[in-house]
Amino acid sequence: MVKLRILYLSLFICIYSSLEAQEYMGLNKLDVDTSYYNPLEEVVVSAYRTAESKRNITQEISVIRSKEIQNSMSRTTVDVLSSQNSIAIQKSQQGGGSIILRGMEASRVLLVVDGIRMNNLIYRSGHLQNAITVDPNVLERIEVSFGPTSNAYGSDALGGVVHFITETPDFSEKNNYSCKLKTQYSSVNNGWIRNIKLSYSTKKLASLTSFTESTFGDLKSGRRVNPFYGSTHGDRERYVQVGMYRDTILENEKPWVQIGSGYSQVDFLQKFVYQIKKNIKSTFNIQYSNSSDVPRYDRLTDKNSSGLLKYSSWYYGPQKRLVGSYQWEALRVFGFDGIRFSVYHQNLQESRMTRKFGSDFLKSRVEDVVVDGFTSDATKRWGKNVLRTGLDGSFQSVKSTATSVNVYDPSVPFLGLVNTRYPGDKNVMTNLAAFATHVNNISEKLKISEGFRLGTTSLFSKFTDMRFFPDPPPGVFSPSEIYQRTPVASGSIGVIYNRSRRSKFSSSLSTAYRVPNVDDLAKVFDSSPGMLIIPNPNLRPEQAFTAEIGNVQLFRGGHSLEWNLYSTSLSDALVVMPATLRGSDSVLFEGVNSAVYRQSNARKAQIAGYSVRCLIHLPFALKLKGHFQGVMGSVKMPFRTSPLDHIPPTISRINLQWNPSKSLSANFYMVYNGSKTIENCMLNGEDNVRYATPMGTPKWITWNATFSFDITDQWNFQVGFLNILDTQYRTFASGINAPGRNITTSIKYSI
């Protein structure tokens, strides 16, 4: 931590000295060249849930626009985040991707699509794959708000918010129709993506329809040995072939082909916008996503005590997401400058199917989730003040079932008992909260912002299987139920100093919270071989306190430099710790003697890090972009201090962009990840050291290039060369190798 503080101080002195020198040279005067786009004036919605200029926001916010999303030629939304924003992504299979922001992951990062929370009562604290259910082909932009954002969004926004914003059709003076077709191919997995978008608009009605079909074969990893490690790692040497009567282990003649990683997915979006009056409009939004079975690749490589492959089958069943919402918004009504009200309904299904090698029985665990909710907010501007206030709430439930079927003869009954992942009876979670933020423009240069949220959350779960439920504490009436009612609160205060219209310095203090959900309190799950997670009905909410400073500086010629330093203290942080069940530290679970663990509130955790972004305009229509970030974390355990899990190694991305005309663009970029040793990992946490090399996560570098060319006004052609050197590597905490050399092409046609 001392080294990190020295790094912070050195970084701050260097940057501040550079800015002072530029200011002295007169490069920040108001009469400088203004032909370049000013990023401080960009309008974003992720910080306050309503539109606001970046100049008036203390948080670090990154925006990935539609053109950048399409030019990245990424297969999924998480691949967009990884390639365009240098965000760490953990993968357990090809069909997934868990987002890590500022050393926090999964249920500590809030996912939002069109203002609707994706996080629900079974979002786990390990690794989440749900972001791939958002189709990148319909995204207008992705906004990433780094750091605590509970004031606006409530629970889970500890590390930040990833807000996926889909396209919205525009009105037109005359009846207007359009059709866009896209086909994309990837060589690394023989993958095909086909998308069609239909739009229709009039003066008062606009419609957008999108359908995407994606098919991905087995993923090929790199074949070139990572020079920072020196030997191969993660090759698929053997795999299980499921026959009509038995399982057989076969040798893989092409070990770089990760057999058992392919999947497919369909995505649908329908959006209607209706102009009720000149200042009032409503939006109907329907989104549907459904996948094939998605193999859990890392588990398919697990071995038993004899050194043989442990599972013949381990896959997620079709991952379904259906969302319907209605939004009403108006300008200048009831004394407010803007009012918005939304109601939404979500149906989701997740399932896990497992069958051990040689076993006749396939065990299925299915979770059906229903979420109903609403959001409302209003904005009022007067004098030098801006007030935003609102109310939101939701009702969530999950039905958890478990069965076992003989795959060779379904008529043969299973004589044992399959435990459900969550309590087999009723599981519900409700929340209601009010929030407000206020910005006071004290002067042209100085602004102060404050915000708060107050509310309550309740949770109820009832067990039908008590084998792995811990003994209730004294005084608890029903030993088979969990009930919690938790008051919640968060607050923030920030200061913004604009030395000129091309400069912004900000500092803030903020709090955030995460309320334990059904997955935290009531799950029964073998997180790794010989390790069983049992319920803990006595968990408390996690609390985060963050101090942050940042600066954005624009220079003559469109150059820019942005940096942020932050420190987050987590109290009552949830970590997996050893436990006992009825006096024993181990238990027999599905035929395996497993050590007992459970989620527990640690005393305190500490996270600190930095982020630096720069943009340099070069001659000949060239731009050089750089992004560098690093984070460290530790947690105080009983009698010792341990590394905190989910902390990725340092990440860097350098991009040389060439835009000689509107019809042609080229990007050459390098992505670098530093190393993380085993000693810096939490062994019983979510760093997945069993899937890492003996030294941990080695360094790796990839070199990439993408090109986009408008052949005519109707035709567009793209080609990408990714991981050009075909380097073999794994991203941090992942259980599957990253893609090897990939040649990807795309053709788009607009009518």
C-alpha cells in the first residue's frame, strides 16, 4: 500500500506539473481552436438517471458510442467492453463474460438496460454471465459509470454501473421506412451473426424492430506460447464423448480447439415511440433473448481424485430473458422541467445441468425469476440550482426446482434426493426507496453537488430441504425460514472546479450499499471440487465509502488528458469463509466429502486504484488513444490480512485510429494485461487459482487491427484481424482460454 501511495503522489505531481505548464503557455484560453469535439460537453444519463453534461458530474464516466461498438466487431456486449474500454472480463465459458469494475464484480456491479435494473435476487457474488443477453447490434451507446452510484440506482452499485442504451427510433415529417441487414463471420469459432433491423416513422409514431441470430462453434485458443509464461496452458487434451450407452474419454488431436464451448443465441427487440402531445411522449419496449444450452467449459475440464475428467455434462440450460416496459415522459409539466415514469416486467430463467462421468443420471436445477418494478424521477432547475428527485421499487421472486433423470432410460427412477440451489418454497425480495440529487452552481467555475437515497428492503425464503441449513440462532421461531427487513441509505457530496471551459477538476466523497440477496443468504452450491457453500441467514449489507479525485484537461488541437485516483473502504464485506454444519467442518455432498464454507461479513476491505486516459491528435487524420488502469485490494480476516478477490492485474490499451474520410476508418490497437501471482490471490475466493498457471495469471499482450469501409451509401464492409500473433492466454480468473488468431468480416446493407 505504501508503494501504491508513492505511485499516486508521483502521478499526481507529474500530471499537475504538465497541466500548469500548458496553462502558462496559454493553451487553455477561451480563444483556442474549438473545431474539435469537447468531451466535457457530452451528455450522459448513467450518473443521475437523467441527461446531464459530463462537466457537471464528479464521477468517472466512459462512453462507447454506436460507431465504436460496430467497428469493434465484437461478438457480445462484454467483448465490446473488453476491447473498447480495457475493462477486465472474467470468462468461465465462451457464452458469457463477467464484468469487473474497480476490483468489484458480479453483484457488486449494477447492470442496467434502458433504465431497467438487470440485477435481481439471484445475482451471485462470484462470476456473472448475464450481460451477453443484451444484443450489441441494437446498442446506441454503452455508458460506464465508475464508482459508487447507489444514490441513483440503489443496491449493488458499489463498483459502478454499466448502462446499456438501445436505439430509439426518430419521428419524421413523412412516412419513412428503412431496412438494415448485417452478416458477420468469425474464423476463430466458425461463428455467424445475422441481424435485421426494420424501422418505420411518422410525425407521431416511430417503430424499431430488430432480430439477431448468433451461432458459435467450439472456440480455438492461441497456438503460440505466451512469451511471458514460456509453456502451454489450458490445452484441451481430452474430452468426454457421450454415447448411446456409456461415456468415453477421447484424446483431442487438436488440443487448441476447446471442445464443448460452442453455443447459439437469438435476440429480439421491438420499440414503439408515440408522441402524445408536443411535450409528452411514451415508449413501449420489448426485449427477448434466448440461448441454446451453454456448456460450462471450465467445469468440463475438472478432474476427479483419479485424475480423470469429472463431468460428462455440465451446462447452463437455455438462458431466457424477457423484458417489457412502458415509459411516459414529459417536459415542463406540473412545475417541473421534466418528469419520467416507467413500469416494467421481467421474466428470466436460468438452469444448470450436471452429470458426472459414468453416471446414468442428469441432475437439473432450474430457477424461474419474475421481477415487477417501477421508476420515477423529476427534474427542476431554478437560478443556479438543479434538483433531481424520484421514487423506485420492485417485487422479485424466484421458484427453484431440482430433478434427476436417467439419460439412458428415463423410466428408471432416481432413488436419491437432489437439493435445489435455492430454498424450494417461497423466495421473495422487495425494495422501495426515495432519492434526490442537488447541484448548486455557486459560480461559473465552482459547483457543489449533494445526493442521498433512503429506503427499505425485505427478503423472505422458506426451505423445504433442511439438510444443509445451519442451526438457527437462539430465539428464532421458525428454523426453516429466513426473514430480513433492512433499512438502506447512501449519500454523496462532490466539488467541481472548472478553471476554464476546457478544464475540470473534481473531488467527491460517497457511500454505497449492497443488500444481501437470496443467493447470498440461502444458496447451497459446490463452488469448486470439495468445497460446499451453505446458507447464512445472518448476513448484513455491505457498505462502501469512496474518496475520489479526478481531472480532465483539454489542450489546443483537440488533445486531452483525464485521470482519476480513488480509495474505497468496504465494511461488512461479503467473503467466503470456513464454517461448520452441526459441529462439523465437512459434509458429504453428492458423494464427495466437502469442506463447509459460507458467505460471511468480514470486518473491513480496502481497494485503491487509478485510471488514466489520453488522446493525441496526429497529422494525416491519425489519433492516438491510451487507457491505463490499476487496482489493489486487501481484506481483514480473523487474525490476518488477505488479498481481496476480484482484483484484476494492471490493464493498458493503446489505440492508433485513422479516419481519412467519413467512409473509411482503421484501428490498430494493443491490449496489455499485467501478471498476478498466486500469493496475491484469495485462495478460497473467486480468483479461480485452480484454472490458472502454477505462477498465477501471466502477463499477456495482443495486437489487433480493424478496418471499416463504406463501399456506397448502402453497402459497408468491415474486416478485423484480432490476436494477430495467435498468442495463447487466459484473462484474469477465467476457466477458458481467450480466442486465438481471429479473422472476422462483416457486410452491412441498408435500404
